[in-house]
Amino acid sequence: MSTLNDTSAVTAVQVAHLPVSTASTASTASTASTASTVSFRPARPSAEALAALRGHRWYERPRWRRLCALTAVGVLLAVMTGEQGSGADLLFSLRTTFTGTALWAWIAAAVALWAIAEFGAVPRRAVASGARAAAAPLARIRPALDSSPRLRVALVVAGLAAAVLLPLLFDRSTNQVLVDWVGIYVLLALGLNVVIGWAGLLDLGFVAFFAIGSYSTAFWSGQLPVKPPFELNPFLSIPVAMVTCLLAGILLGAPTLRLRGDYLAIVTLGFHEIIYLIAKNAESVTGGSLGVFGIPHFSVDLGPLQYRWGLDPLDYLWLLIGLITVLVLLFRKLVRSKIGRTWEAIREDEVAAAAHGVDTVKYKLMAFAIGASTSGVAGAVYASKVGFINPENFPLLYSVLVLAYVIFGGMGSIPGVLLGAALLAYLPHGLKDVVDQKDRFMYLGALLVVMMIYRPQGLLPARRRRRTVRTREAS
Amino acid sequence: MVSMCAALVVTGATALTGCNKDDGAARVGSDGKPIYKIGFQGPLTGESSAIGVNMENGVKLAVKQANARGDLAFHVEYAASDDAGSPDQSPAAAQKLIDDESVVGLVGPAFSGAAKASGRLYSEAGLVSVSHASNPGLPELGFRSFVRSVPNDNAQGGAMVTYFTRQLKTKKVYVVDDKSEYGVGLSKVAEKQLKEAGVEVVKAGVPAKTPDYTAAATAVKHSGADALIYNGLYSDAAPFAKKLKDVGFDKPKIASDGTYDKKFTELAGDAAEGWLLTCQCLDANVDPGTKQFAEDYKTEYKAPPGLYSAESYDATNLIIEQIKALGGGDGGDVRREAVLEKVKKADYKGLTRQFSFKENGEFAGNGIYLSEVKGGRITLKGNVDTLVSAG
Amino acid sequence: MTTTLAERTAAARPPAPATSDPVLQVSGVTLRFGGLVSLCEVDLTVRRGEIHAVIGPNGAGKTSLFNSLTGAYAPQEGQVLLRTDAGTEHSLLGRKPHHVNRLGVARTFQNIRLFSALTALENVKVAAESGTRSGPLGIMLGLPRAKAEERAAEGTARRLLALVGLDDRAEERADSLSYGDQRRLEIARALATGPRLLLLDEPAAGTNPTEKRELAALIRRINHELGISVLLIEHDMPLVTSVADRVTVLNFGKVIASGPPSEVQRDPAVVEAYLGTSDTDSRQGRTR
Amino acid sequence: MTLLEFRDYLVPGLALGALYSVIAIGYTLVYGVLKLINFAHSEVFMLGGFGALIVLTEVAPGHPSGLVSVLLVLLGLVVSGLVGAGTAFGLEKVAYRPLRKRNAPALIFLISAIGASFFLYNLAGKLFGRDPKAMPALFDNGVLFHVLGAPVDVVKLLLIVAALAMIVGLDLLVRRTKLGSAIRAVAQDPEAAGLMGVDIDRIVSRTFVIGGVLGGIAGFLFGLNSQVSFTMGFIPGITAFAAAVLGGIGNLRGAMLGGMLLGLVETYNVPLFGEEWRYVAAFAVLVLVLMFRPTGILGAKLGRTA
């Protein structure tokens, strides 16, 4: 009897999780899991039955737990969309929410959703099949892309053309956002992807290199309190910023890259804080909190070829698109070479890699330096575009944000990182007119959590990682 | 190589698109009256959002009342743009207002860093920005559309120093700032002027949001200074004041306009007692001239007006006045350039003070007020200059 | 030092007869973890061209010995000398693992440590390329040397996969291979670094009799055809007796016997070590 | 710096260190059982402060003293502990458990935690207003007594005593109780613990709750010493995380040691180098220690040393 009981308990536990997983797969509509949805479906009634058999009280049974969860989500949404709090009365916002009608609307919506999901077999099936039908063409895109290189090239060219031409139709404020946030942060995310996505190093202080790049540009344009030996043509500051960041990356990396993951995370975080505070406190060198004003725009002056970048963000946007394209091409080559393979080997098993002659510290340092110099480029462009930088451009929060962008898009996948960074960097600005401005980061946070629960591999996962996640979930 | 190509593409494309300057075509409301917008750029999110909201509410109230009065031949609307008080969000925030062609005047940017990062854009667009940013160097950066609606920090720092040296005859002053652009700028002014007056200066930076002010307060006590200047915001001044009281530093203490806020007394409680506060502003809650404003504000926002609420209200009305003077709604020429010219030459009597500007946009006039915290309230002592000459 | 296996195999040296010329000389190596002595004054000599087995009960210190030789552990006392063909001597103690490998010592692991998300081919390529010199700039710019090195590595890797009989599995993920295949892939990967001495840590563990026979043949081929000396940890006595030229027996971190397999098997100390009480076994089990 | 001055910084340094220790334990506990950085712990801390603030604002009279003061402080401790526990519990349930069920890699947890942190502090800002609030006066903060001539006031004493009590209590709990040994078992080897019949989900959840109680109470104490605001979690959170790593993450005593050390370093930095270098000093110490001891001062095992 006891043995039987044990096995049934195990099945009950396994089965009890199924509805959750079917719900999640339906919403993400990924190919791999649609198959599992089908095969698991008949198990659902037995979850209730088994729970009943095992003597669970009614509220412990999955169906009612889902009701509770949905109602809680409804209440939470009501609170999230409620009134702004007031300085004088602490409970003002909560009180208005809980005495208002919106709360009941949210709860009713939640209960209705639950009722349909639980009892309305017909609409549920309709929704499910509709979602499948909608997802089917989407699901076919990826294999099609994987199998046909020509299609891939066409897509990339089309995307590039859109990126170059569409901004002509946008107003300038959109383009400002596209440069200051999207372009710059895509560049940063590309760099961080080398460090974290490919070399597997958890870097929580990446924006420090962005700062170093910006300040190096300010230095060579002669705007810092410390003067350079000679002033550089602003355009030359890009390679100079790259080299400066490369050296900074090596200087930081050399002593610290032997540390394990989480230790490295806190040390890089500390590095960021130190760079930030030096920018802020060392007034005689960096200008301190007052910042640096008057960094000139880029200009090219090569005989017949002359161009000056100006206040129009489009110029900088196209420059950034150019830089990003070049970097993507270079990085693609890099990750498919021995270096990419070696990074992956180190990520998989550092000891085995070292035993096969891989100088792991050297390769990590390489990733660190490449990532750092990428953000040096971003720093140089940013400083020249805005013309003014101060320490508040580089808070710790941004390091964390870039990291979130990379993972959101799909670590290790170039298209994923481009898309993820572009979307998330744009989101707070895109949301400006949709939700209360003050609440943007609240929604961003919620989005991150939901995303990590339902699609942890990112929007467009790297090919190899897709396999890893799948096998992991299967086991 | 690629950048050269980019450059070529860029030149070509700019030639194609040409430049689409705004030609002053105002939007028109349902009743046929034109609609002009007053923008606000300041921190509506992030660390300093409390101050931004104070200002925003002032602007919104002015807009609302202007429309409600019904004597205008046009409608005024409000357009917000959040820069989180930080320079990196400033260009995009500014551009948003610039792109909206019905925005003809702007209150803000609220902070100096944000003003520096967006000044070139506003100047190019010819959109007047009536700013509370008080960093002394701002008018020298050559932003033609920048005007300052408050005396700059030279005046304020000078007033603190004057009061200490002439009134209290202090020998050694401890100058603390919050390491923000605002605080550091003020501290520099104060340090310079104190040294010129032959007073010994100890300067320290205590970054905003320091988790524990005890150590900083202990350092003040051990320095042997006989007076303290704090340049920072009330949210940091309050815990600092508490710790100064805890360690027993009972010398005169003076703080800048960032601290001049009723919330300072609420947060610091007894510890705020005796603090001197300088401000370019008048407290809307106590000043007779702003009594009506304070009441309206309370009805509207269920909270008393805060720092710069009244000044923002004034700045908004200043702009509306100029639109009116330009003949807005009566076929007048209410373009940005015209408003800019008009505002720069304005002479407007607001609730808080008389507004007029120098050629470079600097606030013309003076008037730093000194207040003291007494019995938990901020009470006005008077204009610093008059106080000193009287004493 | 950077000669690749491709070049070495191309030279096609004749099968090296076991000589008295030592390729690896371990003397007086002592390794402690806190109070526990894991290895105690271990002496061991691998002669050039021989297959040398290390046997001993669980926890006798065999894997600790391997880890000490390859730079993973740092023994407190003793000396480990690697002698190249030309006769120069390198001390291995205190060197980083990748450095030891570059000097010509490659190893496999007792608990398979493949790069599981990489394909079989990529696993071997990583090892084959670890000694090559092209840097990130050369690769990103597509310089000819980087391309040539990549081609060479690809060739070596495919040849080695063929050697261990995995050429038809080259594009499969390492973790999707069968256990026996994974063991052989580890050997191919180790060979790709072009060693003169190969350390195999229980290569037959978990394999079936057929696979064991194939493995024995493979080890002999590596030894004869590639001329690589082999140091082998193994529990499977038939395998040891069939391939090893000499055997060293470890127990409680000490060498208790050394010599040809047939002699060692009759050594009373060895017999006792293997039939010793289970009590001592479990106590020693912890030192690992 | 004269000896006299040196003395006056000791008590503030210890008090700040005690606070960091208590927060750091929250990080280290969770790291111990799950091997992940609970980035959102700083919001547990923040919400604990708000919980106490709200309740105390409702009940505290104008100028309490004597027994009323003591009761109010106790009430604050209880409320903040409960709120902290509730937040941590919910956090685990919503942001972590689904990920754990699918065996997600550590980075995914980190991003989920960051998302949760953003969500919580911005939600708190929205609900309770974005300017800082003062705790109502619970007692008159005078100097109680002197230690070697250095004054000790009520807040500092309360901080140190409460922190010590919590640390000692936790140490006893982890070493002496059944729950404690289950936590240690999960920390050492979750798989084996599971096989031995430990309900891992429950243990993980309770670990979060314990960390949450400590974090919430720390938030209340922090609020007493300074003030409460929706962004107050960030800096102490990062510092306490650094402290946990400094001591050896996953190691309870390490977290205490690390917290104390960073509290003292930050405080003594003020007279030595100036307040503006506070975090530079803290992180410089961290980096130096990690160079020589890559797993922190006491090493990294919850199972072994706690």
C-alpha cells in the first residue's frame, strides 16, 4: 500500500504542474512546446481527481489555486494602475484603489478569464487553436531561416535598409531617442554580449567603460581640466577611446578574472562605482559633478571628403548604424572562429579547457577587452553627439540595465541582442505617452519578471542555447 | 571607410529631406481659438522627481487657471517632458517639446546638467526656456534661448557668506555639498567668497543618499568650525541635521534653496530648529502675496505647494502674458522666435517677484531671502542685504 | 612546442620501442589537504614509448596523482620532470594546467568532461587550436594565417575523429553521444593538443566488453602509430594486463609496487591492498 | 586624526556595520540554498521600512516616552519583520520558484530579481509618494551613556543590540533547530537533501522568509536612523551584498564579519579620506581581499561554518 501511495504521489505532483506548463507554452507559442501541449492534454482531469483522492482540501486543488492566483494578479494590476500616491497621505493611493470601482473591474476580469479557462471548453479550444494557427507561420520562420542562407541575407539587408531609411520618416525626438538610447545601448549590449554571452563572465559594471570612452573623448578634445598634449580631430577620438577602454579592460581584468562568477560580478560592480566616483570627485581631472561641456561634434576633413556632424540626430543615427553593422560583421566572424569555440568551451568546462592547453585567463581577458573597447566606441559617439557629459550619465543602474537588455534579447545571439536592446531601450520612451511617465520602470520591471518566467532564453535565443534550454527542460 | 560612406549617405539624405522648420502653424481648438502649449522639462521620475512634481504642478495650475479665467483669445495647454533630472535623458526630452510645434514656451529645464545637455537644441529651435537652473556658468555657454527666472548661485552663495562674515563674524566655516552639480556649484561660490573675506574654509562633499550621516556630522564637530553651510536638497539635509544634533554640533547652520522646503522641517523634526535657509524664492505657504495661490494649489493637489511651485506658476504666467501681448488668438505673430524675443525683454510682476532678464538671459535683479526654522516652521527673516546693513 | 599533431603524425615515426629513456620522472611527490595526506612521496617513471598503468583501490590517490602532474593540484614536496625528445627537462610542478599541456602532456578525465554543447568535431578543434597563434584581430580581418590555421585544425580534428572511430558522428552534440563514444571523443580531444605523453583516467569505466576490446586496441595504436607514451589509470585488470608494459600500484597515497603486470599481480602487498578490509577502504574514500 | 577623534567614530561604525551585517545575511542565506544573488533583497529592506512607517504613523502619539517608546519600537520591529517576511515569501513564489522548477541558469534568476526589484521600488514610489518620509519620533534620541568616553545614543544602541540579537538568534536557529539543519543540508547538497526527505521547496521558501524578517527589520532600523524612501534600498543593498561577498558568500559568519568590516571602513573613511570616497574605500577593500582570498575572508560554505 505504501509503495503504491508513493508512486501515485509522484504522478500527482508531476501532473499537477502540467496545466501551468501548458498555459505558459500556449502563451509563448514556441515550436518545441506545442508538441508537449498536445501529448499532455489528456492528463488534466486526473490532476483534479488525484488531488481529491489525496485528500487535498478544496482550496488546495489546482483549479482553485489558479483562481486565487488570477485574482491576486487582478488586484495587483488594480494597484499598479491606481492613483499616484501623495506626499502628505501615505495610504492615499491604496485607499482610493481599494474603495474604487476599478478594483472590482479588474477582479471581475480575472475571474471571467479564469472561468473561461476552466469551464469554457469551447472558447478555450478556439483560442488555443487560433493561437496555434497564428503561431504556425511564425514557428516556420526560424527553421526556414536556418536552412536558407539566402533568405537570411535578404532579411538582414531588408532590416538594414529599414534601419537606415525609416528614421527619415520619424520626427526628430524619436530620432534623438534612437541615437541617445537605442543606438548607444545596442552598441553597449553588443559589447556586453561578448563578455557575458560568449565568454560567460558576469559583468555588472560594463557602463564604466562607456564612461571611460566618453571621458577619453572629452580629454582629447581639450575640454577637461587636464589638457591633452595635442588636440585630436574629434573623429579620431573613436579609435583612441577604443584603445583606452581596451587598456582599462585589461587593467581591470588581469587581476580579477580568476574570480568565480558571483565574485567577479561584485568586483566589476565595484569597479563601476569607483570609476563613477572618480568622475564625480576628482574635480581637477574630470571636472567633477559639473561635468564637461563643449565636446565638439565629429567632423571629417579629408580633402574632397568633408562632413561635419551637427545637431540633427539623423547624422549620428546613421553613423551608429554603420558602426553597429561593422561590429556585427566582425563579431560574427570572431564567434565562429576558434575564439568563439574556445569561449564556449571555457563556459562549458573551464578545467577541461585548461587541461587542453587553453589559457583561460587570456581568453577571458580578450573577451573583456573586446567588450570594453566596444563600449569605448559608444562613449566616444555619445560624448560627441550630446557635447556634454557628467557623472550622472553613467550611474550603476545603467550597467544593470544593459545586462537586462542582453539577456532579454537572448544571450549569445547577435540578432537577439540587437532586438532586445533596441526594444527595451526604446520602451521607456515609447511608453511615455501610454502610461504615467513616473511608472515606466515599474512596468519594465514587471515585464522582465514575466519574460524570465515564460521565455528565459530571450526573444531570439542563440541557436546552441535553444538546444540547451530545450534539453534542460525536457529532463 | 565605412564612416566615410556613412558621411556620404548622410550628406545626400540631408539634401533630399531639406530642413523642415516650424512655420508657426498653430493648432486650433473646437471653438476656433488657437491652442498654444507651455512645455515643462524637469525630473518627473527618478531620484529628484519630488522637486520636478512641485514645479510641474505649478505650471499645470497656471495653465488651468489661465483657461478658466476665460479672458484669453486662445487656449493654453500643458506639455510635459520628463528628463529624470539627468543630462542623458535631456536631449530626447527637449526634442520632444521642440517637435511639438504648438509648444511656444518652456518652463525648465529644472536642473543645470539637463540645461547644459539640451541648451544647444533649444537655441537652434528658438524655443525660449525659462529655467530655474541656478548654476552661475550657464549664461556663458551661449544658449540664446536660455533665460533664468531666479538669481543665480553667485548671488545665493554670496548672501550666505555675507551673512556669516558680516553678521555673525565667523572665523572658520565648514562647507558641505551633496556632490550634485547643484551643490558643488554653490559650494565653489561659497568657498571662493569666504576665502576672499579671509575666513578659513573646510570643504567636504557628502554624496546624496548617504546611508548614515553620523560620520559626516562627527567630522563637522571635530573640525572646530564655528558655522556650517550645507548646499544640497532637503531630503539629504534632514538626516544630516538630525545627526548634527545627535553629535551635539550647535553652531549656526545655513542651507541653500534646495533645503528650503517645508518637508525639511517635517523630516528633520526638532533637529531643524535654528537652521537658516537662503532662497531666491519666497515660501508660497507663508507669504501673503501667494496666499491665494497656496490655497488653490492645496485644493488641486491635496498637498501644500513645495519648492519652486510658485516660481513655476509665475514663469508660466509670464509666458502666457507674452503670448497675450503678442496678440495670440487675434491674428498676432505667436511664433517661437517672437515669444523668445518678447520674454527676453519682458518685465513681469509675478506673485513672487519682478521678472526681467539681462542680455545673456541672466536674471536681472537680486533678492536672496533668509529664513529661519523656528518652532517647526520656516519663518522669513528678510532680504539678506537689508538684514546685514541693518545689523 | 607548437607543432601540431598533424605535423607529428605526418612525420610518421616508427613505433617507438620502450626504452629506458624516461619521458616523465616523478620523485618524492607529497600532496596534503589540510591534515590529510593524499600522496606520500610517490616515485614513478614513465619511459619513452611505453604504456604505463597506475592501479590501486578506490581513493588510493591515483586521480590526485594525475591532478598533481597536470597542474590542477600543487603538491607540497617533490619533483616532476618532463623530458622532451631532445632531452631538455621541464619541471611540471607549479605550472598552470594549460602550460603543462603545451609542454606535451594531455589528459582525459575520470568523470567525462566534454564541452557538452559543442559538437564532437568542435570539441576536438578547440583542443587542436589551443596552441595556434592567430589573435582576434587576425581572425576578424580574415588574415591568411588565421584561415590556414583553421583549415589545419579542421584536418587534424577530422583525422583524429576517424582514428577513434567517430568520423560519422562529427556534427553531433557531445552530450548526445553514447557513453563509450564520449570516452573515445575525450581521447581524440586530448590527442589533438599533440602530446608526447597521454594520461588516461579510467578510460574503460562504464564501457561494455566490446568497447573495452576496441579501447585496448585504440590505446595500442596511439602508442605504436603515434609514438605517444601513455600513463593509464584503470581498474579493469584484464585491460591493464593486455596493454600495459609496466604497472605501478598505489595504496593510501603510497607506491607499494612497481613492475611488469605479471610480477605486480603476484606481489603480496598488492594482493593485500586489494583484499584489505572494507573499513580502510571507506576511510580512505574521503581523502579524494 | 587624534585618538580622541578616532574613538568617536567607533560606535557609528559598529552600528552601520551591524545594519549591513543583518542585510548581508539575507543575501548570504539565499545564496547558500539557491546559489543565486537575490538582487531584490534591497526591496524587502525598503518595504520593511515602509511597513513600520505606515503602522507607526497611524499609532504613534506626539512625543512618546518610557514604556510607550519601548512598545512602539517593538511594534515597529514586529511589523517590519512581518512585512519583510511577506515580501520575501511572495518574491520567492512569483519571481524565483517558476524558474527553479525549470532549472533555469543563474543569470535568468538574476534578471528576474532585477526586474522584481525595479517593479517593487517603483510601485512603492507610486503608492506612497516619491519623497522621503521621516519615521515618527518614537523616543527622545539623547546620549545614553559613554563607552570609553564615546557617546552612545539611543538609535545607535538600538541598532547594535537589535542586530546582535538577530544575528545570535539566527546562528542558534541554523545550528540548533531542525529547520536549521534542513537549511544547511539543502545548502550543502540540495539533491541529497531531497533524497533524504527534505522538502526543498518549503526549506527554500522558509529561508527566504528568515532573510526577509532580517531585511525588513533592518529597513525599520535604517529608517529610524535616517529616513524612509522608495529608493532607500539600493545603496545599502549593494553595500551589504559586497559585505556578503567580502565575508564569503553563502557563509553566515562571513556575512556578519563582512558587514561589520564595511561599516567600519566606510565610517573611518570619512575622517581619513573624506565622505565622498566612501564607496571607493569599501570597494577597494573588497577587491584587495578578493585578490588574496578569492572566496572571501571566511570562504564560501553555508553548510560548513554556520
